[in-house]
Amino acid sequence: MQNGSHAIVIGGSVAGLCAARVLSERFERVTVLDSDHFPQDAQHRKGVPQSRHPHAMLDAGRRELERLFPGFEKLCRERGALELNPGRDMATLRQAGWSVRGDTPFTLLFASRVLIERVIRDLTAKLPNVTLLEGVDVTALRTAGASSEDGALRATGVTARSDDGQVTELDAEFVVDASGRATRAPDWLEKLGLPAVDMTVVDASAGYSSRWYQGPRGDARPESWWWKCLWIEPLVEGAARPEEQYFGVLFPVEDDRWVVTTASWGGRELARDPESFDRMISKLRTPLLAEAIAQAEPISPVFARRGMQNSWRHYETWRGALAGFIATGDAVCGFNPVYGQGMSSASKCARVLEESLAVEDPLDPEFPARFFRAQARFLEIPWTMAVSRDRQQARIESEDAAAPRRLEVLVRKLGAFAMRQIAMAAVDDREIGRALFEVVNLTRTPRQLLGDPAVLARVARARLRQIVRPKQIVEDEIPDYPPA
């Protein structure tokens, strides 16, 4: 069923391409505008600075992308992506020690961000009514005033400037802002005389440094390296050395390469050159990561990045109204990227848009408000997980402006407390760990987990055992290496 003749998507990253795919079934034409020039191969580009850091596609995101773009998984694997079981293939050092090795009910897709994005872009380009325009910078929204039949201010397209300085006015009945964290849409809306969009920012002063390596191939890997990726968690409390408060991560990507990262919170020092990077890696809680990169060849400089705050533009409570305009992806809600939720959340937001379009006309003046509320109901899940962890690591006590009412604040605090109890119980109970893993992978909501009597009973038993016989985390007694 067609709802209109033309839709414009601002931004050609994962969120924008997923939105374009959904809109292609409702509009005769869809045009994606991006200020970058897309590389011919899977290469980094200026508009996606986080592509130089590690990415893993969560199970929920992978399923959504395969549904939106049939053949996505197969094409990723053909181009070198790895499908790994994190319980079996990842050596994981938690706060209390090394996780027991065992299969998890999900697998994760490990690949560079540029490969994933290139695959999605190639599949989008095959859609006959979708056009990707590069080197086009959108500078304003175009609107029609209250002279329309329904009396509402309505988006009618965009004004854009190409690389050669030519300014063009593009007509459209529907406009989607998927331009990421640096979106200028809120400014455009205010210039139209509309109210400001409220915004919540939770900044744990996080930062990460990454370097790429060519990993040893085949027989060159030591026999003891049963793992394919490494995850080293920091100590939240009781760290004897500053380095014990840093993450250490090794993710494999296509062509036998590794992306190795250190990350921390609270404005701690970042490694910015090979010497400081090696020094930081050598002081982590285990020597395993330092020994691994010593047998690999560095193939990039060190990429350091801050600006990892969680930010939510609250369109769901926005007092303004602009028919024919919505926003999605990081242009609405961006998370600390260390938790790997961005791409999966973008694909899930596209599912929300698809479901909204199935029952409503996108040209209805009330459509944007209803879509924003539905999108916010999903975003609450990854937002709560990311913000709770950031607050714990950086010891942030301030309230979340996303929940201004006291009752909502209380509910959030109780939910965060309950999730912490579940996380602590998961250390000793593999079934709880599996259930928690479903939440992390966005295939189960925290509310569903908290409403599961069987899980809550196991949590109560596990926490009672831990309280009666508390375990003291003695860092010196944790083995340097994971069990075989």
C-alpha cells in the first residue's frame, strides 16, 4: 500500500538505511541524503568516527537486519564476518573472576562497522525505488504553514547544499532525521517557531582507545588460545591500581584482524600513542591481552575518542508538532558505544516505524507523535541498561530528567536495584546468566525478566547464598589466565 510519492531520509548510516528500507514499501520514491561520500569498499568515512572502534552485532539487531534485508547474514559471512558463541568463544574476566566456559543460547556477528554498513548499503542500493545521494548536506527543513487542509504545520521537503556549493530545494511528503548525534534538526525546528526539544544527557566521562592488528593465522596461534575474543571487565570497587578500572577488549573482524580496545569512565587518562597503549594493556588485570598483541602485527595508529555520553532528545514529550517529520537512531537517542547497542537499536527502531506504518497513515498529522511515543517505549530498554552501568562505574547519583515525576524516579530506582541483584546472582547461576544475556541482546525486556517468577526465585536463592556466605574478591587470587 502506497501512502505518498516521496520520502527523504537525512543520513545514510545504519539507522537511515533501515528507515529507507521500511519507507520503500509505503512511498513511490525514497531518497537518502548524506554529506559524506560513500567509499567503494568497506572503508572508514568521516561521518562515522566510531567505525574505528570495535563492533559486534547483537542477536536482536542481526535478526532485524536479516528480516529487513534478506541475505544480510550470508553476505556478511561471505565477506569475512565471524559468527561466534560468546559463552564458548570468548574468554571473559568478570569482577569476581573468569566466567565458566559454556554455550549461550545466542551467537554474535563480529565484523568491522564499515563491513556491516557496506553490506546494508549494497542491499539498500538494490531496492528499485530508493536513491542514495552522496555529498549532499541538508541545511534546513521546508514546510507549509497552516494553509493546509488539516490546519497543521507540515514538512514539505528539505533545503540541501551539494559539494560544489549548489543549493537545491527537494520536495517530499515525509522527512526522517537519521543524521546521528550531530543532528541539526532541533535547531531547524526552533527556527520554524516550534518549541525546543528537551534533552537528557548522562555523561560518565567515558573514553576509549583502539588499535587494529593483524592476528596470527592458523598454526601460528598458541595451542592454549582456545578463545577467539577477549573481554576483561574493570573492578568497580576495590581496585588497587588505576589500570584495574579499565576495560580490555579484543574483537576479531574480517581478514584475521583484531580490534583491541581499552576503555574507562570518570575522565581517566586515555592512551593516545602506541607506547601508552601498550603500557596500558600491559597493566590490565590479566597479562593475556598484552601477550596476544605481542604476537600480532599492529596495522593502525591508536584511535582515542571521548564524547561517549548517553543522550536522549525527548520527542515523545515534545510540545511541538510538525506533520510529516520524524527522527530516529542516534538523532533521538545515543548510548555510550562501549555497550554495543547502537546498530541493533537502530534496526529495532525501524521495526517500530514499520509497525506504526502498518496501522497508520504517515501523512496523518498525528502520526509523528504516536510514532515517537512507540519508539520511546523501546528506547527505554537499552537506555536503562546503558545509563545504569555508566552511573555505577562513574558513581553518578543525579536523577534522570527523562523521569521527572517522583513515582517514575522511584520505579526506575527499584528497577535498577532489581537488575543489579540479578547481575550479582548471575555470577553463580548459569540459568540466570542466560536470562540476563537475553536482556543484553535486546531479545527480552527488563520488565519481562523482572516479571518471571522462575527467574526471581533463582535470584532470591542465589543472593541469599551470597549474603550468608559472601565471597571476597581477592584480585591476587584470580588466575591470570582463563580455564582451558
